[in-house]
Amino acid sequence: MSHQPPDNSEPQQPDASSRQQADSSIPQNVVQGNQNRAVQGNDNQSVLGDGNTVVQGNNNLMLVVKELIFGQQLAPVGNPAREHNQRLLLADVKQEVTARLRQSLHNAVLINLGKESQPQQVKRPWDAEIKIGLKPAVPLPDTTTILQVFDSTEIAGKLLILGEPGSGKTTTQLELAQALVSRAEEQPDYPVPVLFNLSSWKDDRQPLADWLVAELKSKHCVPIKLGKDWVDNKQLLPLLDGLDELEPQRQEICVDVINQFLTSEIKPLYLVVGSRSEEYRNYATQLQINGAIYLQNLTTNQICDYLTSINSIGVWSTISSDLDLLDLVKTPLLLSITVVAFQEINVEQWQHLNSTAERHQYLLDAYVGQMLTRDINSRAYLKNKTPNARQTRMWLVWLAQQMQRESKTEFLIEEMQPNWIKKSKRFSYRLIFWLIAGLISGLYKGLIFWLSGGFDGLMMAGLIFLQITNNVTIDINEKVFIKKINQENIISMTLGLTGGLFAVLTNWLFEGLPNGLNKGLTYAVIGVVIGGLIYGFNGGLIGRQVDIIENKKYPNQGIWKSTYNTVFFGLIAGLTIGLFNGLFNGLYGGLVIGLYGGLTTGLSFGGITCIQHFTLRLILYHNGYIPWDYARFLNYSTERVLLQRVGGRYRFIHKLLQDHFAKMEFRRD
């Protein structure tokens, strides 16, 4: 919210009635604005001319089906002279930056934050003979923008952004990304800025370049080879955030890894790193980067000007009379939270808390309470009954605790894994999983016995059962493409042929030589096709890889696409194998083998994933960890300005709030 600075006269202290009137207007003026940003940031919503919002996304079945069939592709942006895939990546980053800035809670405090140059925080190569520790911190002019800092001769595009929790580091980095995206749109040779969160760096031995390639594939679906080419050719501008969000013992290791990247042959032209200042100053190792800035806290005049401009005189009257409270809200995030949550705050109780940490926790509790109880017209639930405050809090506590345990700041529904279940509950997960697998095997076995009888049905049912229960990790199969035959495919085909010869012998023993040869050769062909084309080398000729760039446009997109792959490839394989076998064994034989081939292929290309995900969701729901319609609930939490959503990804509005929820005790009835 931009505003003209008011005059410098001392604000008048309002009487009780005017204070009450000013305070009562806060939720309408501030919260509603943030709610609108959250709604607009939702990629699956459109706003009508009268200001009403119609939810499309998940509730529009035709849209989902269309995206599953044709894929959800981005419209490329930027100069046509730039490579097409880079223009797609640029569009994806632009969409993410725009949505996150729009949904940022403290984006309402659009104050050009004070910046202080701190060259002593980095170790520049040309400073080897200078005592860096003696370099003074230099305040920058108030009008200096983050882009001007980035472009300055001293920084030259390699910058460390430091600040206190809630000081605006991430927002400042997003504002820089927005400006750099615009530059990359105009200049086809300029590196594409991409946001990365260091909390997902899991392997201490993994070079940063390899991690960047893996993140490009995970987050933006960039093929490994293409991502590696971009990193090696310095065509990316990495914006690294969340150094302090790594485990404390790993943070300095990460600094070493970044330094190795900065001094390697493929060192980037530009690089930005963001971190909390307190953690960074404790490192023995400094980043070998051109310069650092520290985002200063808001001044008393800035706080006064802002609160006066939004007619929150009552808030100013309260905090200005208590130096401890005034000091507490000197970051944009906490100032915004104070304005939003002021109705929930018992000022006298707040003032008499003993420590800053207690006041901080009280303020966050008040914000959560205000967000959970305020009246909203939920677009996520429409006419359905919304969760109550206790349920919402409980489910967010569980989510925050899982994200904290996994060192994650972003959450996708399809990325939930069985290890999110307590060990005492994992037996139930396996049991239900096996029951579903047994049901599928039983139905199939019964059908096979009815059609052909004998050993065939038992053997095929057993193969399906073993195939289903062999997987532990939930592996999402979203995209497939054709690969070349290699050694792995040949080995798989050989194994399939061996299995077929074994089938010849077993059928010979049960049904005689003619039938044994007939069925055995049929199984051999199926073994070669399925073994060679499907199972060889991470999926064989039909591999689990992505050949175009696309992003997560709607929640649980991976599971929906796995479901589509199950049906599509199951039908294709079933018809192909069934027709082939029908030529030799007649209608019944073709139907039996076609069903087997289709079911096995469908399970391989997403069916197992869907069964696993359904079982996991069932266990989590039954134990009270999540609601049944999880995407609807997460969208509802976004409406209440507790989460942010970009496509199918969710994150808490700030890491401070995620930490706050994670510290709460998970309680359920």
C-alpha cells in the first residue's frame, strides 16, 4: 500500500471512542486487502467484474481432464530471440514471483526499507590483503532500491542480503526477482532469474550445481540434461533464500559449497543469497561474494507515518507509549501482524509479559486467533460447512511439524510419503495397502479362473500382488517419453524371455506339450514387451521423464496425472497385447492376456502410485491428521491468510508462522 507521508506534526492521542472506531476499521482495511491478494494469487480463480470470485481449478472437471490429456503448458514470455524453453521457465518464475508478492502479508508495508552496506560480512577475492573486519558499515541513501544495489559497481550482481526475522529479506529478494525478470524479458542474452530455497539441499556432498539442476527438475520440470546445460553455460541467475533454514550444523557446510560453486569453472555471472544476520555472523566461513547489505529495522517515524496513513491511530497510541512494544514491531512483518491482530490483543496483558520472546509469541497467537475467527465468505467451501477454529489450528500444527521435520518451506500434497505416518501407524498403512492389492488380485484371479481356469489365474494374480506390494516410496509418474534401447532394456527383455521359457515348462507339466508351447510362447512375448519396454532403466523405452517445461497449476496434480497414465497406458497395452494374443489363442485367450497386460501396465504407470497415495491419505484422515478433502482445506487456510498458494504449492505466509505452529502441541479429540 503506497501512501504519501503525513506531516511531521505530533499525532494527536485519540479519545476512547475514536480509538475504538479506528481499531474496528483495521480488519476491513488491512486484512481484506491481504485476502484479496491471496485470492488473486490463486492461479485457479478468476475475478468477475462485480468483484465476486468464482472458483474454477479443482471444481472444474473438464479443465482437469483437458490438462491431463493435453498437459498444462505455460505461455512463453520475453524476447522471441531467447530459446523457447527458457521463455517457458521465465514465464513460470514470473508467475511465482507475482503470486508470492501479491500474497505477502507485510507487502502492505511498502516502505523502502533502510539498507546498510556491510562489506565486512563477505570475503571478496581482491580483499585478501585488507583487514575486512575494520571496514565500517555504511548506510545507503533512503531512496536506494534493491535493483540499484544489485547493479552497483561494487556489488556487480553478487549480493548477500541479511536481516532480522521478518525484516523483509524474502520480500526484498522477490522484488529484485521481479525487476530481473523484466530485464530478462527485454534482453534475450540475460540469465534467467530463478528462486531456490536452500532448505531443500539435503546431501552435504552434493555440489551446488547438481542441486540446482535437481531443483529445476523438481520445481519447474526442467529435464536434467537441459538444466545442466543452462547451469554449465551460465544462463541462470540463482536467487538462493533460506540459508538459515538449514539445520544449524549444516549451514556453514552450505556456505563452503556455495563458495566452491562461485570459484568453479561454471561459476555464475550473478548470484544472490539471503540469510538471517544472527546465524550468518556466527559462521567461521564467509561467502566469497562481492558485497552484503543489511535490511535495517523500521524507524519510529516510519512506523508512525505508516500507521497514520492507514488510520490506525489507536495502534500507534498503544505501542508508542511502551518502548518494548515499539521495539518489537520494528520489522515489516510484525508491524503488519500487529495491525491485523490488534482486536485480539489484550494490551495490558501484552505489556506485562516478561520477555521479548513471550511478547512475540503472544502477538503471533493473537494473529492466528484473529485469522481463525474473523468472518469471511469462503470460496473454497462455498455452501459446505467450514472447519472450526480448533480443527483448522490442529491440522496446520500437524502440517507445520511435518514440514519442520523435513526442513521444507513448500508443501505439495502429492509429495506426502509413508514416513509422515508415525511408526506405530505404519503397520495399518501396509495392512490396508495389502488388502487393496489383495482385492485387486482376488478379483482378477476370479475373472481369470472363470475365463480360463487353472494355473494361469493363480500365477498372474501372484505376479500382480508382488508387483503392487514391492514399492515403499510413492513415486509420481506424471510424464512419459520415448527413449532409446540400451543395455538395461536388453537385460529386461532377456529376463522376460527366460520367464516365458519357464512358463513353457510349467504349462507343459500341467496341460501337455501343445498347450504348454502355445501359452509359454505367449508369456514370453509379454515378458519381452513388458520387461523390455516398461521396466528397463527407470521405465525402459517408455521412461518417467519430462520433455517440456510445465509447473504445478493445481493441487495434487501429480496424482491426477498418474491416474490418467494408469488408464491411458493400461488401455493401450491391454488392447495391443490382447489383439496379438487373440490371433493365436482366440477371443478368450486374447481377453485373458489382454486384461493381464493392461492391468500390469496400468499399475506400472501410475496405478501403484494412486493406490499408495489413497492408502496414505486414508490413514492420515482416519487418525485426524488431515481432512478428507485436503486441497479444499489448504485453499481455505490461504483465504484466512495463514498460507500462501502458488499453483499446487503451499507455504506458510512466513517462516516465523510456520515455526510458531510447529512448536504447538498437536491435540485431537
